[in-house]
Amino acid sequence: MLHSLKILFSGRMISAFLMGFSCGLPLLLTNTLLQAWMKEQGIDLTLIGMTALIGLPYTLKFLWAPLLDHFVLPFLGRRRGWLIIFQIALLITISGLGVTNPKANLYLITLIAFLVTFFSASQDIIVDAYRRESLSDEELGLGSSLYVNGYRLGMLLASGGGLILADIISFRMVFVLLGQTMLIGIITTIFCLEPNHAEGKPASLREAIFSPIAEYFNRESAIWMLLFILMYKLGDSMASSITTPFYMDLGFTKTQIGAVVKLFGFWSTVFGTLTGGFLILRIGINKSLWIFGFLQAISTLGFVFLAQMGNKIFALSLVICSENFTAGMGTSAFTAFMASITNKRFTVTQYALLSSLMGIPRVVISAPTGFLAKYLGWEGFFIFCTLIAIPGMLLLLKFAPWQSSKT
């Protein structure tokens, strides 16, 4: 226990948490907060919906990841040099949103918001590589859980905190103030240590672009590995993507949903990721993937229980607690696993590819959930989401056997 606490409060783990906060903050600024400002300014709902395209850099970041891996800036090192550039750029562009006006300068504010997402996605690329290279394999689980908690705290500040502030001061000032919080990331980058690049770096841009792909697909069962990454959290992602209409169908008010989801959901995820991180440190990634994956599937059945209970606040709280807790545990193990299978020589590009792939269930495969829920009914839909987790669990037999030297 003393050893675990020593690792928890090490500079490496504190950096993982603070960098997670710096990465999570910009995400909802260009989504929730900007959309609320546009709505207040009377922008057409169709145009507000189109702002979702501003987030494209998050799904395409693997395209420029090789450039960040190959070129090294002449200050702060291979990772920290790029990182501080993107963080300063985020401070400027987020604050820049506050000196524009959606109604008077819609195209300008859209351009600045797009730059925010580009710099944010670029920051994600470097932070993912930094975390992989600065943590040992046994520390990846706890480091990933702290990163996820920091990320969610940044998202909470940007969405919930930003909206609350907007009731007190203008949206302009909110964006300017939130832009200054990027100083947390900048200070962290200045004082953290550059990871040791024992594996070296790509010798040429061609190697930076093609070698990571070639190295990965030369592995045995590379395609099956990608299928596993797609499938492991598929059921959980599909279920959580359409829970709000489900809660409303049961008769819960928007205030009840918001209060319970924010209160129980956020803290349950925090405790889940921390618990997952500590367990991974004790039992390893493989066993954790099995245990957390099973718990994820079981928690999805909780929605069936809620559908039968109906409009009961205690039942809603219980289901949200269990679903977010187990999802947090599963995310810790899953992100640690993805980091562990990257070649340290090609961390930037390979992790960017894998994390982009990880987002497909949330964005693409979850798209038909409304049709499925309508066709199967809520109980049938959530049972389906539980069963669809089975293929991902079966693939663990191949990629993360319970009894393995890599525990």
C-alpha cells in the first residue's frame, strides 16, 4: 500500500493528472459552451448543429501525428517543445473566442473554434505519447486513470462551470477566463521531465509516416487486435449514447437527470478510474481487462432494472453510479492496454491511430441506437447492448489471457 501511495504522488502521476485536465478543458468549449452562446445570440439551430464538424480534428489527428514525431523543436525536448507550443496556442485561441461575437462574426468564430480543436487534438497526440514514454508498463494503469480523471475535471469546468459563470458574467469573459486556465498545462510542461527516448526517433519523414503502420500490421493477428479495440467497449458505448431519451421516457425531469448525472455520474467515474488504476497496479492489465469488462456488461443490465422500476430517483442514482463506476474502471484498463501495445519508437502515430479507432463505437457504430431502441424496446435494447459485449470479451482469450507473463 505504501508503495502504491508513493507512486500515486510521484511527479509522473501528478503530471498525468494535470496534463489530462489541460486536454479535457478545450473539448466542450467548442461544443457545449459555444453552442449555448450561439443559441443565446439567436443563431439558427441548423447552423448550431453544423458546428459539430468543428470537432473533425479529433478523429483525423493521426494524419499529422507523424510530423510531430519526426520534427523536433530546438527547445524543451522532443515532446515538451511541441506540447508548450500547442498549449500557448490554446490559451490564445480560447481567449480569442471571447473577443468575437457569434452573431456579428459567425465565420470568424467558427474558424477560431476550429483552430481550438486542431490545437487541442495536437495536444492530445503529444500527451498520449508523453504518458506512454514516461511511465513504466506497471504504472500505465494508474497513470491512465489519473489522466482520465484530470480530463473529466477539465470537461466539467468547461461545461458545467462555464455555463454557471455565463449566468453571472458574459460569455466573452467566460472564454477569456477559461483560456487562462491553460496556464496550468503550460506550467506543468515547463516543470515536468522530458521522457527518455531510448528507442530513438524515426530517421526520416517517410519512416515516421509508413514505419508505424508497417510495424503494427507486421504483427501476428494485427487485424484481430483492431477488432478487439472496436469491440471491447462497444456495448457500454452504445448503451450510454442514448440514455437521456431513456430517462425522459421514464418520466424523469431534465433537472433530475442533470443533477443526478452530474453529481453521481462524475464522482462515480472519478472513483471508478482511481479504483481501476490501483487494481491494475496490483493485478496487471490482463486480469483487469477481464474483471472490468465483465463488470461493464453487468452494469449495462442495470438499465433493464431501471426500465422495470420506472420513475424512481434512487434507482436512477444506483444505475448511474454503477454504470459510471464500471465504465471508469474499464476505460483505465483499456487506455493502459492500448498504450502498452504501442511500439515506443512510434508512440505518437500508433497511439493516435488506435485512439481514433477507439472513438468509432462512440461516434459511428452508436448511430443506429435510436432505431434499435425503437425496434427492440428499451429493455430489449439494453439486453442487446449487454450481449454485444461478449465478442470483445472472447477476444481477450487471444490478446489478454488470464494466465499470462504480462500480468
